[in-house]
Amino acid sequence: MKINRKSVADFFKLGSFPGARRIFLRIEYDKQGKLFKKWARLHRRYFLKQTRIIAVVGSLGKTSTRQAVALALNCPDRNFSYSNYGSSLAGNLLRIQRRDKYAVLEAGIAGPGYMASYAEMIRPNLVIVTSIASDHNRSFTTLLDTREEKVKMVSTLGRDGIAILNGDDENVRWMASKTQARVVTFGIKAGNDVRATKIEPNEDGSTSLEIQTGGARFHFHSPLSGEHMIYPVLAAVTVAHLEGVEMAGALARLGRMTPAPSRMEWLTLPNGIRVLDDSCKSSQESIESAFDTFSKIRATRKIVVIGRIEHVAGKESDRNRELGTRLAQFADFILCTGDGPIKSLRAAAVDAGMEFSRIKVLDSRIEGAYEWLQSILQPGDAVLFKGGSTQRLRRIVLQLMGKPVACRLKYCGVKVATCDNCPLLNAPETFYENYFVSRYIKL
């Protein structure tokens, strides 16, 4: 950063918006990564000797799993940052206190060569691996390359450690051969140590199931929606069982779990229309899971707001044609938002029998989305939002809920968990010109 009068003035202007400096000074914060990691390693080695740390890694479901495990163990969430790698991960580790019996951290990667250093810094007692998916295909050519990086958190476990693996994912189960630690698997398929059976989705979006673990069976009513959201619960139950936590209490706490914002989150609009917001990100696998859940719910009509696929494998136009064909099977209306190949989705949906007039295509901005939805929505409808992390379709959800939204950014790379408390949501446009803000956005 070149320090001049404007950059100094812009730094002080950030103070006018709560939390803005922590968010928009991330680049400067990350430049101190080596120092923060060094402090974090020392903190773990000398001050957290008695704290059992659970590390959550994987391509999908890390945040939900971290939250579920923290509830099951009844331990505080010390995370101060939405990010789960680099300086932010070190900062989250530094927030753990000496008196904490347990702590749960999720560790993400930005490319090859990160996980081994994170493992050395965290020195986890237990490692949960959620999945290996296409989220990292820009950094890793194949899923095998992805698993080779993520397994490094597992392979550093000692004989007294525990690897808790999603046994339904063949690339995760493979990791059992790469560790000397005890291995425990969880999943839906037969052969897992902790297993979910008798899975029944409910009309309100919740899920009823039976959990089998350690020879015992527990009936559980999960407030989370979708079969893929059973896995965070199973991981949490596995940890609670292994750590000797009283299961009735753990399940009671898990039964009160709420989805993370924009992660299979059911919301009800003032007029009673139901919204399933899964717009946090849109890898191919997460789109398929959201479609599978939404297609099975009961509603008078189903409207799908769909953005661009992230980390697409192959040609994006081919993937969009596949999505269009699938949407034509259950959607009554489609709103597409995104440039270029998104139009191939409409063409495929029409070819599959959907009326052209029931499909609206916008560019990568959100202008017009709220107005179009308001013109068609009726009582009894249900709406699914699924889009890329930088598209921020959450803004449309907030508008439908009657909340003020001034932000009209085309691209948003701001690292916040949700638009709800982002400083840009209703900031004046002059704030976009701030040097520290402008690096993360496109107007």
C-alpha cells in the first residue's frame, strides 16, 4: 500500500462504520501471517496444553459441522473471523482460552501447501473430514489432488489422536490408510461406526432420523434441512460419543441448532411465503443438494433464483444446460442472474418443456430481481436462492423481508458471513470510493 494523504484519510473514515476496519484491512492483516502463525503455535504449545482441539477440514460443510460440534460439546465459539485460513485461522486459535476444555476450528485452504503448516500450528486432538468436492478445482486439478492436500491434517495425528471421517465419501474414507490415529467413520451408508437411518424429511423443512452409535439408538429431530445437512449432526454426535459427553444433553443442544446464514436457511416472509436461502456459495455439489431438497418440499408453486456455478468443472455452459433440464422438472418459475453462459440454462429449460415466459434472465447485477419476484409471488409459494458467493443474492432475500438494501454491487469479494451486518449494505456510494473498500468490489 502506498501511504499518502488519501489513504490515511480513508483509514480514519472506516471508523465511521462498525466493524469496517476488521473487514477491509484484511489484506494488511494477512501480510502479518507469519507473525500471527508463530504466536498461535506458541499459544497452542504453552497455554493450551489441556485443551482438546477439534479441527474440521473438507470441501463442504465445515462451518455447519464446526457449529454442530461446538453445540454437542457445549463449548464456546471463540472464532472472531468468518475466514478459516491464513492470519484469520491463526487469530481464531489465539482466541481460545486456557480454561477451555474443548475448542473447534475449521481450517480451509487457498491452494497447495497450506494444510501441513496449519496442522503443525493447531496440533489437533481430533480431526473431522467432511467431504472432498469440486470447490478447489482452480487450485487442484483433480479430487485426488484435493484429498492429498487435505489429508495432511489427518496424517499428522499421533497414535492418541482420532480421525473422524465421512465414510460415505470414498476420498475421505481413503484417508484412514494415511494415519496412525484411531479412525471412526460416520455417514448414512451401512458400515459406518456412527450411522443415520430412517431418514424422513418433514414439511417444515426439518428432518427426523434415527442415529446408531456405540450399540445405542437415538431418535433425533434435526432442525436442519436436506440430507446433506445430516452429516454435520453425525460428526457432532460422533465427537460427543468419543469424548464421553452425555448424549441426551448433546442431542438436546443439537436440536436447537439454527442454520448458518444462507446455508440451507428457511425463512418466512411477512406474507407467509417461504424462502430457502442457500446462496452462500454454489459449487456443483451444493447446487445438486439444494435442488434435491427443494424439489421434495410441498408448495403451491416453486420459484428458483439461480446464479452462476462456482469452481465449475468443464464448460460452464454445459453445466448450466444440465441445471436447466433439472429445473424444468420441478420449478414453476426461474430467475437467472449472471453473465454469459447462464442463458444456456434458460435454453435447456425451454427444451425440456418449460414455458419461455416463466424464465427471467438478468445480468450479474441484482437490479430488477426484487421487482420481478414481487410481481409473481403468491401465498403458498416457496422460493430457493442459490448463487455464487460474490453475487450476494442474500440482498434480494433481505429486500423480500422488508429490510432496506442500498447495495447494488456487481461483484463483492468482502469477507463477511452474511450481508445482514455488512457495512456496505446501506452505505452511501461515496464509501465505495474508499481505497480500502474499493479493492474488494466491482460497481
